[in-house]
Amino acid sequence: MKLAASILAFGLVLSIASAQASGSDDPQLQTMQRQYQAEQGGAPPGSVLPADYEITGAPQLLFDQTASQTISGALSIYDLDGPAIWAVQSADDFIVPAGEAWELSRVIAYGFYGGLVNPATEVRVYIYENDGDLPGDELISFIDIAPADDDDGILTFDLPQTVSLTEGRYWLSVQPVMDFFGDGRWFWSQISDEVGNEFHWRNPGNGYGSGCTDWSPASDCGFGNPNLSFQLFGFIPEPELQISPVVLDFGDQLLGSSSAPASITLENTGTADAEISSVTAASAPFAVVGGSCGTAPFTLTVGSACTLDFVFTPTAIGAASQNIIVASNAPSSPDSIELVGNGIPDSFTIGGVVSGLEGSGLELTLNDDEVLSISADGGFVFVGALPDGSSYAVTVTSQPTDPMQTCSVTNGEGTVAGENVTNVMVSCATESFSIGGAVSGLQGSGLELTLNDDEVLPISSDGLFVFSTELVDLSNYSVIVLAQPGGQHCTVENGSGTLAGADVDDVMVSCANLVLGLSLDNIQFGALAPGQFDEQAVTLTNTGPADLVIEQFMLPEAPFGFDPGDCGPLPLTLIPGQFCTLTLSFEPTGQGDFDDQLLVVSNAANSPHSVGLAGSSMRPPIPVPAVGPLALLLMMLAMLMAGMAGASQGRLFGTGGESSR
């Protein structure tokens, strides 16, 4: 077997090339391979950190060379107690990319132990400069580092101090301090991928007989893989520019005057110098007036700060702003600073808000001088401006009409205090008016008037009346008779309309009696012989101002009769001027004087109305023959019987309309 493939010294394996180890028939090599695979769970470590490794103080993985890791390793130990011939050292290169700088703080070297195993308690770490693709001058060394963690040969250790590295190629060497015979050996795991230069190895005492007494390429020393497995942690220094404040607000500033200087602070809170290459020049109404930063370009070292001082001199009313751009080598570049301010006049306006306005003609006056016409709700501003510190008074000099309104002013007086007055409040309310009038001709009771079908007002006598409900100007109103008085009819004049800025007092309610006219109110039938018949027609006429309702006839008794004619059936309504005719009759059956009446019940005043009836009946003279006593007696009996048959009874006519004879 070649020395490059397997170097046996005192029965210990230095390096096992993966391809050769898998096919070796050396029992000792096979035993070590099986032991390693069992301890490592059947596979070499991968390219990621084990789960139980917690990196503190090194937030960034700078270099990772762990992919394609094999089960072969390169011996790398420093034996303090044994002969120097057993000290061996492995080193592999890494590159800091162009334009970067590293602060190296942690190293993880992936390896495994062989032979008797007492884990290393100290590790020596060397970083060499590159010299013709060989480890050159020693840049830094740490002799007695205690591993922060040792997971079966995976060594994690924090450097006692960060190592600053600029762009370029470097070499890393990890050399655990171990007793070659008492503790065992540490092998640095190899990877099959070629990354950069192949790793180098040296055994100054040539105890293994490789001939590699100084730095030599791995392939020259018998190793079958080009590189070693390790990771580097730390951080890349870079500047961090903090700007405070990012918005510089000058607030309100009088036109033509300059504000007090205000400062912006630039501070480098990063880990590298901040190179400020440019700062946008301020332009009117802003200007730079000093500060400690000076003129760009300038440098802010780590932890240092400087200021830029600005002023604001407005030349126009209103808001002004400008962005100042700071360009640097910080990751946040370009950074922006916003300058803002508001130009205000040296005199100020007076204004406010009008609410509730419905009418027209509202006029406001400022200090009894400027008159401002207002036509609608909303904001208002007087044209004339007042100097700072002057007094102001806003009054209503003309109230709105159509509808009539009353407007009042709140916050109308005060003193100008360096800003426009905007809180003058003008509140308008529409005026309300009453509805009323007069009643005349009222004789009956029960009259009721109503306003807009809402308020009901009882009226008991002639005179003035006023509804208690007031209506806002321009409202419509309507007064009607809700209930008529007994025996009368009332009408309304001027009962509806629209309010026009004043009380309504001309609603006229006129009441008149309902009148029933009788063509005859007394009928004399004269003297009729029994069995004779006579009749008279009576006309009932509505001579009043409203509908007349005939409700009932109270009929006379016999020998008087009644025929309703076209005055039935009842109730019968006669419109003004309408009439109907009924008939009254007299038909005596016996002797005597008769009188009675017809009563007409209606809604007319003075109801019921009566028609008087009178008549008489007697037999004509009868010649008396000369008769004897017996004939005279018979005659007297006949007359007595005729008188008894003439008796009769009276009747009442209500709703049937039938005649009575």
C-alpha cells in the first residue's frame, strides 16, 4: 500500500481516502471506519450546523466549506508531552471577497477522533497570509483556546478577539492539543469538492515518513480529497447612518422673517466609516446656515456624529417643503430629510361658519365697516385682514327673510393673536307665527275649529280666537270647521294660506241659523158636514245657508189626515233653496170643533216647527114633521148613536211616509 493512501505508525491511521478505505482489506482500517460510522450515525457531518450549536456574538455565516464531506480525515494535532515528530498540522485556504472586510469571531472545524479518545481541552488556531498559494506569514495565532463545544470531534470555538481581515486569500489551521499516545488523535474531515486551493499539510519532524516536513499540497502527502470541512462566522463591518429628525418642521413663520436655526443630526452607528459623498443643497425658502458636518464629501467615523443647521424664510403664504438627499456608503443610502414650514401673513383674516340658514338677505358686518352678504350655510371669511393684536367684532346687521329668521353670533368678538380667526359661529333659526281670527253670528254650542288637522280649538262665543300652535315662516296653514254648532252652519273665510313673516289674524268664521220655511203655519178648514173632506198642501223650503235635514213628522190625530208627498222618506236633506210638499186633510165624521198640529223636527234653529190645524162639523137643519111621541123618541135614539160613532184617535208620522185620513 502507498504511504499516501495509508500511513501506519504504531498501528494508528493518519488518513483514509474514501475511495480506498471502502475497498481496503486492512482490518484496522475497516474497524476504524465502522467505529466512525457508528458514532456519527452512519454518515459524516453535513454542511449545516448541528441543531445544538447556538451561535452567539456571530450573527453571520461568512464562509461555509462543508458540502460533500467524506469519512476521511487529515490528522492535525499538537502533542505537548510526546516527541515533536508526532506534531502535524493541516491548513486550508479561504477567500474574503473583493470589496469586503470581515471581523472573524468563531470557527467550527468538522472532524472526528481516532484511537484512545480523550477530547481536546485546548485548540491552537492559526491564520496565515497567502504566499504563492501556500500558507505564508503567520497573521495571528491563538494558542490556548478552549472549545465552546466538542461534539465527537466537531470543534466549535470562539476566538479571544475578533480578527479583522480585508479582501484576499488566507489559510486556516486548527491544531488540537492532545497526547498522541494517551489521548488519541483528531482528524480534520475532508471534502471531495475542490474549493480554492487544495489543503496543505506538514509534519516538521517527519514522524510519519511522508516527507512533507513543510507546507505541501495534500495530494503530495498522500491524501485523496482536496479540501477540509470548516465554517467561519463573524460579521462584515459596514456603516449605519442614523438621521434625526427625518422631518424638520419649522411650523408657522411670518412672511419675510427667518426662523431660528434648527439642526439635523447625522450619526454613524455602524461598524465601518460612513463616507458621505453628497448632500442636496437647500433652496429658498430654506437654507443651510452652518453645523458641524461641513461640506460633502466628508467622513463619519464609527460612533461619530455631526449636524446640519437650517433656517426657514417664507416668501409666500402657505406650506413649503423640500427634500434633502444624503448619499453615502451606508446600506440605507440615499437617505432623505424633509424640511417643512408654513408661511403666514403679518395680518390675519376673520371668519367662521354659518349654520341653519334658510332665508335670504343675511348680512354680517366686521367692526361696523366691511359688510359681508351670506347666502348659504358654510364657511365665510371677511375680505379685509386685521393686524396682529387688533380687536374684532362680528355682528348681524340684516336678518334673513323668506323665511323670516333670527341669526345670532357666538365668538363674535376678540383680539387677533397671530393667526387667522376661524371660530366665529353664526346660528340661524326660522321664526314661528300664530294663526287666528274672529267668529261672528255664533248662537249654538259645539263649534270646533282645527288647524292643519292637528290642533282642535273649541269656540263657545263670538269674538277673537288664536290657535296655541305656532308655525314656522313659509309654512302652509289650513283652518276648517271640525264640528258645527247646533242649529247653525259656520263657514270659514281666509282659512288657508302660507305664512309670510307675520302672525295670521284674518281667519273669519261666520255662523248663520239653519232656516226652515213653511208655506202655511196655520190651516183653517172651516165647518164641514160629517162625511165631507177637505185638504191643504204645505211647502217646506230650506231658506238657510246650508243643508237642512228633516228628521221627523209628529202627526195630528183624526179627523185630520197627513200625506208626506215628496217630503219622505225621512230623514230628508234639502239643500239651500230646495223644497218639498206635503198634504194635510180634514174629514169629520161627527159634530164638533176640532184642532191639532203637525210638528216638523229638523236641524234648523227653533226646531220643531208647527202647522196648526182647525175645523168644525155640524148637521144641517132637518125639517121636523109633526110626529107623535113615539116617532120623536126614535129620532132621539138615532142621533145619540150617530154621535157615538164619530169618536177617533190621533197618530205620529216618522219614517214610513204613509198618509192618514
